[in-house]
Amino acid sequence: MDRALLGILFSLTFGYLPMFLFAALVYWSDRYEKEPKRLLGGAFLWGAVVAAGGAFIINTILGIGVYIFTGSEAATELTTGSLIAPVVEELLKGLAVLGVFLMFYHEFDTIFDGMVYAAITALGFAATENAYYIYTFGVAENGLSGGLLIAFIRVILVGWQHPFYSVFTGIGLAIARLNHRWSIKIIAPLAGLSLGILAHSFHNTLAHLLHGLGGLAATTLLDWSGWLIMLIFAFWALYRERRWIVLQLPEEVSQGVMTRAQYQVACSARAQMIARLNALFSGRFRATNRFYQATAELAYKKHQFAAYGNERGNLEAIEKLRAELARLSPFAGV
């Protein structure tokens, strides 16, 4: 095989495959109400094609403009990395999340939903960027060994950087979704986007100023500390979703829409996983899977109805979900 082609395939594999695995992990972590695969796939593609391609073009054009104005490569590199790229990239990634927010409002039910859509979009962006970096600064300069080194840095050391930045935008839009005050609906997304840009700029500036293994260690420590904090926040968001299920569904048990055993399963991500696995061997997987998906959707809609009233047809959605649960209950496993 031609060495150039081998290098391209190597870069694409190590650029995209780990990000697909990371995306699968994000999808799996959405324990109670999975987001539609078509929307997640569209978000990933937006990040990989539109956001990554658009950012490359815009960053390059603006970087050339900075160089023409300053005549300094150092100033151009610092300005592009610390000021231009964070703004351009977070805006382009954020457009995908905003698109889901505006066009598929009914799918944007919780804080964690915003985090998921933002993370998936950012992982698509990271996949394309990683492939570019692995080939340009690894394979093209030092062969496959150089490519492996860049892949290690991009995937293991800084693999979650883009999701971390973009999740702030997702959280901001989710807060806007779950608040009826117009001031919050405007301020929260702008604040989330701004925090994402600031975190992105801080990382890029630090990486530019610190060199060698010491600099790499310092930036890695800071990155992983930030990711750990965001992971704790994600656990809190999931706990909050579970509390809605626990508090909102006893009424359905008393009405005979679902059994007490099914309610107990609905309140536990682990029990749901076991119920779905058991359903695989009993021919009831489709009914069981949809049943427990609908329990979460119903709990979220009831919470929204209690908090915000009948905005965007919450009451109608509640009745439809109740009817669906009553129909599926005899066929859903526990």
C-alpha cells in the first residue's frame, strides 16, 4: 500500500474511531431517556463536517489577516489560538445545539439533554481536528511513530477538551429551556457560550505559553481537573432526572397505568438495563425498551407541567404518554 495512503488511513482511524467510542459512552451515560439517534448522528456530522470545515476556513482567513496586519508569526499564532479559534469554533459547534433547541424543542427536556447534544457535536468536531493533527503534525513529519504520539496526546491527554468547552453552551440552552423568565432564556445561553469560549481560550493560551513536558503535564492536569468537575455535574444532572421519575410516577401506579414493579424498575438505571437484557430473550425487547423510555418522558413532562404549566402542549403530551404506557405495560418486562 502507498505510504501516503497508509498515513491518511492511519490518521482517519485514530482520529475518528476513538471519538466514535467516546460518543457511544456519552449515549450510554444518558441512562433514563435516550435522545434520538438521528439527531445525535446529525449533531456529530455537523461537528465533523460543518463546524470543523467552517472553523478551518475562517480561522485560516482571519489568521492571514492578523499576519498581514502584524507581520509576526508569533503574534498570529497567539491571536489565532487564544482569540479567534475559541470564538469561531464554539459558535459553530453551538449552532448545532441551538438547532436542536429550536427545531426539536420537545427533545430538549433536561440539563443532561443539553450536555449530550453539545458533547456529541464537539466529538464530531474533535474527530476531524484530530485526524488533521495526527496527519499534519505526526505522520507527515515523523511517520507512523509520530502519528502515534500525536494520537496519544489528542485522544488520551486532551480527548475530552472540545466536549468540555461546548457542554457549557448545552447547559446554558437547557437552563433557558427549563425557565419561563425571558431574561434567563436570553442570558443563560450567552453565559454558557461565553464560559465555553473562555475555557477554550485559557487552554490554548496556556498550551502556547508553556512548552516541553512540564507544560504538557500542567495543561493535562488542568484539563483533567475541569473534566472531573464537569463529570460530577453530569452525575448531579442524572440524579435530578431520577428524582423526577421517583416523584412524578406514583400517580401512574395508583391509576393502574403501570405496576409497582415496573415503577421500581423505572427508578433505577441498573434495573432498566437488566429488564432490557431479559427482554432480549423473551421477545419483548421493543416493548420493554419503549416502555421505560416513555416512563422517563412522562416524568419529565409532568415536572414541566407542574413548573411551567401547559406550555407547548405539556398536558396533551402527558395524556398521550399515559395512554402509550397503559398499552405497553402488559408487554413490558421487569
